[in-house]
Amino acid sequence: MKTSFKFLCVLLFASAVVLTSCRKEETEFIETPPEDTLEPNSTIANLMLRTVTNDGSHDNILDAANCFNLKFPITVTANATEVVINNTSDYDKVESIFDEEYDDVNDLEITFPVTIIQSDYSEVVINSNSELTSFAATCNGENSIDDDIECVDFIYPISASIFNTNNEILSTEVFTGDKALYNFITAILPEDIVSIDFPIFIELSDTTQLQINSMIELKSSIENHQNDCDEDDDFDFDDDDCNHCTQELLAEYLTGCQDWYVDKLKRESTDYNAIYEGYDFNFLSNGTVSVYWNSTTVYGTWSMTGTANNITVDIDIPALTLCNNNWELQEINTTSGLTKVDLILDLNDRLRYRNSCN
């Protein structure tokens, strides 16, 4: 009997300690300063929500719509070639097919039904192209201002502590992606006291990572960097192919590979793809270019200005006038074991050098 009584006393004491500890933890949590809590419809909650909103612009080459994207897998036929798209990198397969020819008349057929994922991550099954077009018409137009923030990304996992003042339950949530965090923020109730477990990390558009230690710091970081980048909400899938191009990178390819040849050439809407067949172009680091064919060698010059999507390549070979222009660098493509350097002036004037050197 004494043993049972002693055990009961220990049990009651332990329970009291646990309850006291929990109550202390809850009290300390409730006393969290308001500026460190995530309140529904607050400025910081809306900024976070916009940051984790589903970005529908990644697959504009397929659907020409910024407010939703197509759910993988997707089967399409691009210029008579069937492509199965299982991830975002597969969009490049479609673009590569479109880039192969310069007639600028590209045909894409989507195999229906498909599922679209909207900006709030809700899903809708689409059964025809007319249905898809109707949904696309509800999106903002090209480069129009929209709610989603694409220049800042959260780095996961992120955890949050939640205390519900009605039922006095304290819990923890761990988020591993944008969708989970989006759903959590939209579900916060007025009676919830929510605190993010800092520090957390965010990534900027230039891949810089920032450590964030408070709600105030998170708010200012998102506000300061939300417009740092081009969100690429247009439907021109070619306009960002050289985001990471530099003069040094282009020079490395042109001078590091020998015997370039012209496989695509258009001047004033006329195709000259075969006019320089058998001509070998060699770009030298001193700014000269030599061209050899049929025991003949001629010389010219080449130079560059600008960076990224604004690199201009000036080619001047007096004997080969169709090559000469202040070209804009469109893309450096190294897929399929080939290296392609695409140059463009407008839709009527394009030049592509190709090389098996990779």
C-alpha cells in the first residue's frame, strides 16, 4: 500500500511538472511580440503568399498563359514531332524543335485531356484546346503586372509554431515546398497565433542566399528584392536564352572550337542556308576571323559588346557580305553533341554557326 501511494504521489508530481512546463511554454509563446507573428491578411502574410503563389509563366511556350501551368506529364506534337514533357527541362525540347527552322511558323498540338494547376494550386481538367484558350483568356496579358513574386524564393524546409487560443493547442508545422506554405497561410484563423521558426533562408534571382532572422527582416527583404528580375511573363520563348551569356563565354566557344560552319542563314527574308557550304570559319582571340574554302582563304574581323541577352556581335568579312552585321546573340546551344551559336537582327535576318566541338 505504501508503495502504491508513493507511486501515485510521484505520478501526480510528474503530471504537475509537465502541465506547468506546457503552460509556461504556451504563456511564453502567447507573449511573442506582435511583429514576430504571422497574422492573416497582414502585409507580411500577403508578401509571403505572393512569393509562394504558383508561377504559370514557365510553360508559356505550351499554353501562352501566365496564371496556370500544365501538370506533368504532358504529350505535345511540335512541328510534327511528338514530345513527352515530364519536367521543366523538357520545355527546351520543344524550343529546340522550334529553333531548328527560321520560318517562324511553329505548330504545337497538345494531347488532351490535360490538367492545369492554377495560381492557388487548385487543379482543373481541360478536355479541348477551346477550353484551354478560354482559361488562358482569364490571365493577365503579356508582361502585365500580376500578384506573384518570382524574384524571391524560399529555401525549405521551414517550420512554424501555431497556438490556437480557442482550444489552447500548441502545434508545429514543417513546410517542404511552396504549395504547402501557400495552403498554410491561406488557412490561418484569427484565433491562431503563428510564429515562424527563424532563422530561415531566401534565394534571390541572382542565386544569392540571405539569412532571415525575423518577420521585420523578411518583410523588408521581400519588398526590397521583389522587382529585381525580369519575370519573363511574355510569350517569346527565345528572349531569355542568354540570361547567363557573357562575352567571355562566347569567346571561349568561338575561339576554342575550330572550323565553324554556317548551317542557317537568312537575309531580308531570303534563305541562304547553302551559300557557304564547305566554308570553314575560324575565330581568333585577337579579333580576326579567317574563312577557308576550295584553296581560298579570306579574312575579316569580329568583336563583341554588352552582356547576357544584350550581347552584340559585330562580324565584318569583306569577301562574304551576307555574314556581315551587328548581330545580337540569341543563344549558345550545346545540346545533342553540337554547339550552335545563334545570331539575329530581326525575324528577317538570322545567322547560325554550328560545330561538332562541344
